[in-house]
Amino acid sequence: MDYQQILNTIKTELGSQQYTGKVASYIPELEKIPPEKLGMHLYCINSGHYSIGDNTERFSIQSISKVFALTMAMGMSGDELFQRVNVEPSGDPFNSLIQLEYENGIPRNPFINAGALVISDILISKLDNPKKEFLAFIHKITDSNSIEINSKVFESEKQYSYRNAALLNLMKSFGNIENKIEDVLDFYTFQCAIEMSCKELSTAFITYANRGKKLANGDDVLSPQKVKRINAIMQTCGFYDEAGEFSFRVGLPGKSGVGGGIAAIHPGQYAVTVWSPPLNPKGNSELGMYALERLTTLTGFSIF
């Protein structure tokens, strides 16, 4: 498969593709990102790296970080984790309070904000230094020790975290948050403010395409059974109330973030990340979804 030729074709098509999406504005620092930024990186298990555009420029990974947090939590916990958070698609916006009220403070899945906040609470309870250990995990799966948070995004996001604080307070009232709300919110915002490039994200996500093993050295990150479960949750819940649309159009497990990034995998084949800041009304990268749809169309392969 000539992945570079396929990526070049996608780049050409994207150049003439009209979009109506807007850069995320509810986090002021994200709104400053130029909308024309575009990068894509594919890391193939068998043949290596392929890329176009701004694939080495770092951006705020936001909710893509939820996959890494879930990986850490599943590595330290058994199935009891899923007594506090379910694995069902939400069908509602990622920051919905209404569904959480109906379901007695148990979030639908780990990738909506409420679910990710529960995962953050679990990690705070289990880790001695959550921020340091979370960043060390990112360094481990990317083989890059220079990855850090964007402090301006971190402060900007913390300043406007009213709805996440409301989610935490509601879950605390149901007994599903153990730690101080301020501590959970601080750690959650920290993980979302991590900056990575498309290349670094693809390097991290190749683990999920490679049965839980790092491709570079074969080290185990997570068991194949747990990776299978994470991939399943990405497939059904990775794009909030647009997960069905992503499965229909693209056909890969993946996770989006409001920083404009999307990371996806084809098990046994590759990991791919695309970055384009303008978001559609569901909060997913408009051109990113188009690029990945074209990738699976031009290769003729998805998981289906």
C-alpha cells in the first residue's frame, strides 16, 4: 500500500475542500490557533511513517488524553472500574448534566467529560504524583521526554471549567467522586492541556493497533484483552454523539479532541492522526473527519 501517495492525494483534496467549522472558542487560548493549520501522520506497523502538512507541530490534545488516562486506570484496576463508569454510547453532548442526573451519577462512558472526570478521580486515588506519573506515561509510549503541557491553555481552561465543576459536584452528591473537586478538576485540566504532534500521537496510538505492545521495542503497555476493550469503547464512544457518524463514514476506532485532533487505529495495520482546528457542531474536526473518511475509502480498508 502506497500510503504516502494516498496522503498526498488527501492533501490535494483538502486544499479545495470548503469547511464551515469554527475553532473552539469556549477555551480562549484554543481560539487563537490559526484555522488553516493542517497535519496528518500515519504510522504503519509494517512500513513505518508517512505524513503531510503540519504533522510535527504540537497542539493541545484535549480529550484525546482520555484514552491515555483510561489506559492507566485499566492497567491498575480490574473490572471494578466499570462499576463507576459505564461503556455505553451517550447520544448526548460530551458535557451533558441531564443524562448524569437520570443515571444516578454514573457516567455513560469514560470518554464523555463526566466519565473522564471519574477516571481522573481514580488515578488521583491510586497515584502518588498524578501529574508527574501521567506525563511519564506519555513519555514512555511516545519515546519523547520533551512533551509537556501548554501552561496558557491549562490556566485558560481552568478559568472556564464551570460545567466540569458542575459535573463533579453532581457526581459527588451521588458518592461517585472520592477526592476533592478542586484536585480532580486540576488534574483533568492538566491532562487535556498536554501538547503533542500528529507524529507523536500516532506513535502513542500504535500501541492500540499492536495488541498493547510498543512497536519500537515490543514492551507491553497493556494486555491484549484490555486493549481490545479500549478499542471497542473508542469505536462506540470516541466521538460523543457523533460516534455513529464516524463509524459510518470512517470505520475505525478513534478519539477526537476540541483542539482539532483526531487519532484513530486500524488494528494490526496502522495508527493515524490528523489535526485541523475548525470543529463541526458536534465538536469534532470537520476536515479531520473528511481526511480519515478519504483514507479508508482510498485504501479500501476499514475494520468492517
